[in-house]
Amino acid sequence: MKIPKLVLIGAGPGDPELITLKAVKALKEAAVILYDALVNPELLDYAKPEAELIFVGKRKGCYAYAQDQIHELIVQRAYAKGLVVRLKGGDPFVFGRGSEEQEFALQHKLEVEVIPGISSSMAVPALQNIPLTQRGQAESFWVITGTTRDHRLSDDIRLAAKSNATVIVLMGTAKLDEIVTVFKAEGKHDLPVAIIQNGTRKDERVGIGTVQTIAEVYQNLKLGNPAIIVLGHVVAHRAKLQNLLQEQELSVQV
């Protein structure tokens, strides 16, 4: 007898090697995998040949399935086939609507397991040598969605701009002009900013500037989505690290 079960998996920020062993094991056992747009397709290679793979991604307002339809798919496939994996970019509980799917599945008597993933909010800056906290610079960090459910800029941006914390904005490039306006109102024109597109992937691109200049940098480099925005003094640490790495390379060559 097939036990109807949902496993919510975080696929990580993009690099297919940044996924947990536990997640890989579940992918290999799944009868059905519902996967999002930001999931690296290489991860689907772990699926067994007979597994059903269903793309349910959302990008720029285009939906393969509405969220209610995804809920129904989870339940229908779980009762028909057993183990359903819901594969989400990053972590399923960081702007991934994982809790909604978890709740719906439990209401329909499915077993539910959560396998966390590495969030792009932490991994992408780290791999660009940008620490989110640093002694004397930032004692905390905010992770904020750039656009709310009703397509407005999150009010939390205004609260975060008043602090000394590092601010990471996900899905926020469409609101970049509004974001920098908020920080300028706090007198933070010279605050360092990084925009990282396709973080951890082979086609990763980076733009570095300040609150005053980052919109121009974004346009000149023709950056796009998916991208994250990092605002804070810690961004300046990246240049320092790059200089040290270059000095190290030169010393090895000599």
C-alpha cells in the first residue's frame, strides 16, 4: 500500500552541489516531483526513471499552475502514487510558500516531512565574500521580500533602512528605485550595495556600487533576474578580500 506523503525540499540557491544528502535521498525515492522555476534542472537527474516530473514554476507573473492548483496536485498525486516531493529553490520556508503547502497537505491527511535548503539570502553573498554580520560593522541582518502580495514595496524596508543591519532583499530589482529612495531618505547615499544575479551558478553576474550609484550600475551592466540585493557596510569587505586573494596569487606565481 502506498502511503500518501509530501516531502518539502529546499533545493538551495542554484549550484546543484549545494543540496543536502537527505534531500537527494528523497528525490531518488519520489514517485512524483513538483519543481519550481529556480530549481537547477540537474537535480532532476536524481529522480528514478519512472518518476513523474511536473513543472509548477512561477516567473514574472507567469504561472504554470496557480497555487491552489499546486495544492490539489500534491494531494491528488500523493493518494494516487505515494511519495510526492515538492522541490523549491532555496529554502521552502523562506518566501517559498512551503508552510501553505504543508498546512494544506496536513488538512488532507498526508504525512509531511520538511528538508531545509540553503537559502540564497545567505549563500549568495557568502560566495561573493560578503559576510552578513561582521564585528564593528553589522550585528544583525534582515532578509526581506522586495514585493509584497499586493505588489507594493514591503514596509519592512523602511524599518530596516533605519538600522545598521545588513539588508538582503529578495525579488526586489523591480523595486530598486524605490528601495534606494528609502535609504537616501535616511542619509545613506554612500552605503555600499551589491546586486548578484544568478548567484552560485556558472552564469553569475555581480554589480557593486552605493545607494547613490547602484541603479545606474544595474542598468549599465544590464543585470536581470533572478537577483538579490545586499545593502550594508559589509559589502565593502568583498573588495578587501579580492585584493588579498590577488596578492596571494601573485606571491604563488613569484
